[in-house]
Amino acid sequence: MTPKKNRGVLSYFLVILISIFCVYFVFSKLVDMGQNTDYTNVISHFDNYEVSYYELDLGTGELTYQLRGETEKQKYTVPYVSIFLDDTDNYRVEYNKKYPSEPLVQNYIKPTDNTWLLTLIPIVMIIVIAILMFVFMMRQSGGGKYNNFGKANLKSQADTRKATFKDVAGADEEKQELQEIVDFMKNPKKYSEIGAKIPKGVLLLGPPGTGKTLLARAVAGEANVPFFPISGSDFVEMFVGVGASRVRDLFEQAKKHSPSIIFIDEIDAVGRHRGSGLGGNHDEREQTLNQLLVEMDGFTGNESVIVIAATNRRDILDPALLRPGRFDRQIVVGYPDVKGREEILKVHARNKPLGNDVDLKIIAQTTQGFTGADLENLLNEAALLAAREDRKAISEKDIEEATMKVIAGPEKKSRIVTERDKKITAYHEAGHAVAAYNLPTQDKVHQVTIIQRGMAAGLTVTRPDTNDMHMSRNQMRESIVMLLGGRVAEEIFLDDICTGASNDIERATKTARNMVTRYGFSDKLGTVAYGSDSDEVFLGKDYGHVQNYSQSIAAQIDDEVKEIIEKAYAQCKEILTANANKMHLLADYLLKYEKIDNDKFERLMRGENIEADEPMEKSAPVEAENIETSENTEE
């Protein structure tokens, strides 16, 4: 709750407390007034015929009386006028009989016309309190927001982080495409004179973390125009018609401040395929999508309002949303290449002191597949590691550890591991590393460790030398051989197999199946795609999804996958058997020092002695209860 909302709630409580106090005060005055003097004592004067003069206000109950033989008059407020009149009914007659020479002076004052207001005060106060309590309860339960249901949940311009194209790196072509939007916002006459129309909508596509939202903020920052950011999920409500109303309100606000930019993040939340069969064709989500389609390209023009949307699920968007006239331009924001990664690292390293041994170019080369968000996280983790050790600059060691931490998680050196589990992990990882070294198409081994990270009992990290975008059939086949290296090593050198290779087998099987069903690498089944890209049914797609191949073909696919796995297993067995001596050397080194870098690994594979210059000491012996080793996950 914001401070403004807190002040509102406190004001309501204050009004209620004041009202309760007023009611209590009025009632106390009406009920308890005159209680300072005992009514019995006053009546006793009348019973003894001591009062020679009295005057009573029948409205207020104010009594003024004088006792015989006294000159001073006394005042008293009668609590109940009717009871007092009954008690003094025959007082005048009896007093005059007893004192005929001094007759009683008596006077009754009739009630004034405005005395009824006093009786209405409690009723009015109760009504006011009831109204205030009702308003407060409605606001607390959300009822006070009924009128705001149809309003777009927009963030204020002050809350929106500012950005420019200088803050965006590794996306030069994407920035060039968006530069036209910025130029149109600044100089619309330039385009109208030549008859050109700027795209009404721009759809940013790409995996999570590649900088789609940052690009949208940069466009607004460069154009210096009002920016209206909203999430696709903000349109969806349980009340019918609310989403469509919010879409209308969003565009109305954008038109009032035109030229302006509307940014819809995660548009797949509201723009999924219609006709899913969930709720019919008139459910709330479809109504919202229909209103969005109308606003983007309907009867009313939005000449100075540009819609930018972002999603990583283009496959589930409704075709009507993607056609020209709505999203005229679709920009793919993919993974950055080595040059892009270097530029991204430079942007995020602006405010971070780097040591002399840190080379951003080398880091860019060794972080293939990292997104902009991954690289930002990498440098941040490195900065945290440096700060943890009270150092003023980030070293190469920090970068290396941060990279491994991002890939697999932090080291768990404190975990108790038995010697048996360490030996299994050492030979398992050695099998991966030796297989990768002897396969010409596989990436070079960067590091091998048997220290647990995350869910992995050990890790074999490989890093590419090139930025190849495509994988050949032979590369995929040899990647399966490398993945099976751990299981083969267990079978050959440990005379038994364990559960640690489950993830390797799963990945190898998936690769083999893709070779057969997606890429047409099977000579028997030919260049045919079997099945769809996604076997999972999700909301927004038709539930009528069926397998597009026969059972006989499915059996052949299974046979082909099994054959690929078996051939790769046999090849891996040949490689490790031929390099048994290197397997033992590498496993012994890992058991002694727990990790090996790429330089020492290359030297060990060439038969050089690397223990002579090894400064590391063997880790403390571990003898404890047997703890089950986690599944190995190799990179």
C-alpha cells in the first residue's frame, strides 16, 4: 500500500472515531445531564413543602426554585420532566393550604419549536457513521474501484526507466529498423510529403532476455514522446468486458498525448489464437483481442500512435494480429553474436572497475548462447564475488567463477561426498572430456570439475571456437557420442553403471529423435518432417491436435533413433578403450585436485606431466555417511 493510500485509510478511521465520540457525547448529555445533583434531594424539598417558588422549562427540564426563608434561587435540570410533574402534581394545592398567607409562585415554560433538533442529532450521527463505514468497507474490498475497472493499468511516466539507443548493444540491425520510428516521431512531414506511411505496429520477437523491452524503452527515449507501457496480462480480468474497456482507454489516452508510443509486453497473454473452444467464441480474452484488433486497424485512425509489442511465442499469436496494417513490421531480436556480446559487455561494464587481466573480447568468445540478460547477470555476479573478498576491481578469476555459476550454479564444496561417489564422478566426467577431445567436430574442453554445482555432481564444460549457426549431421551424431561418454566410461572402467547418466541419455535421445523427425537425417525415412515443433497442447491452440504419421512410421522412427544411439555408443566405446591410459590419468588428476582447466587438459592429452607445476593441494579427505550423488549434467 502506498503512503497516499495509507493517509486515506487513516483519515477514514479518524472521521469514524470523531463521529463515535460525538454520538457518545450527545447521548451522555441527554441521558446523564443533571446527575450532579441528587434528584431525591430536590424532591424532598417539595415533599416537605419548602419550595415557595419554582419555574420549569418543559422542553429542556431546567428547574429554577427558591426555598422558603431564602433569597437565593437554585437551578437543577430535571432528567425526566414527566416524572417530575407526577411527583409534584398536588404540590400547589397542598402548599397553599399550609401557607395561605404566602401562596406558591409557579410557572411552566412551554417547549420551543427547535427542541426537536436535539433529538434528531443521534439519528443523524448514526446515519453518517453507517455511510462512512460502508464507503470504507467497499474501498477495502475493491468496491471503490468499480469505476476504474475499465481503466488501463498504466505506469506513470516517472516510474518508467529511461533508455536510449546508447544503452542497447548487440542489436545494430534492430536499432536501424526502429530508427525509422523515431525519425517519424520527430519529423512526420518528411514521410507524408513522399507518401510514405510509418508502420502502425512493430512486433519484437525473440527468446527471453535478448533486450526486447529495452529496445522499446529506447525508442521512446530517443523520440522523447509519451510512453505507455502495459503488460498483456493487465487486460485480462474475471469480469466480462473489462479487458476491452481497458484497451479502449489505453488508446484514448495515447491519442490525447499523440504522438505517442504504446508498448504491450508479453502480448501473447491476450493475443493468442481465437477459437480454442474454451468458453466459446465470446469469452473475455477473445473480446479483448477483438477490441485490440479494431483499435489498431479499425474505422478510427491512429496516425500518431505507434504500437510496439514483444513476445517470445509468435507461434501462438492470432493471424489477424500479425497481418500488415496492424503489425506491419516484425523484428527478430535473437541471440547476439560474438561482436554483439562484446558490445553488450562494454555497456554493462561502464560502472564496474575491471582488472588488467580481464579481456571482454575473450569473455565474448567464451559465452556463446548467452543473452544480454545473461551477460548482465554474469558481470554482476563477478562484481559480487570481488566485493565479497573486499577487492576494488573485477579479476579474470571472478569472471570465470561467475560464468560457471551462471551455467550450473555455485560450487558446493561443503557437501559430504564419499570416495566411491567421487571416483564415479571422476571417470564419468573423464569419459565426456576424452570423447570430446577425440571427436573432430566437437567444441574444445574448457574445464572439467567433479565439484558439485547445482544438480550436477560434476561438469564438463566445452566452448566453441567459432560462431557457426548451423549443425551438420556429423556434428549432431558426434555430440551424441560425447554425451554417452559418461555412461560408457562407467561400464568400461568401473564394471558397473549408475543413475548419473540419466540426463545424458535424455539429451542424446532427444538429439537422435530430432535428427530423424525434424531434420531429415535418416536415410530410411527420408527428408520428411514427422510431428510438430511442439507436442504440448496449450491454451490458444486447437485441441484437435493429432499425430500426423501412422503407427508403422512411429515404429520405424523408434528403430532409427535406437540405431543412432547404439552406433554412437559403440563408437564412444572404441574411443575410450583406445585412450584408457589417458582416462586413468585424467580421473586420477580429478580425484586429487577436483578440477582441471583447458590448458592443463590439453597438455595431459598430449602426454605431458602437469602435476610438477601444480600448486593446488589435495582437498581434505572425506569420510562420512553415503550420500546419493545427483545426476550429472554436462554442458
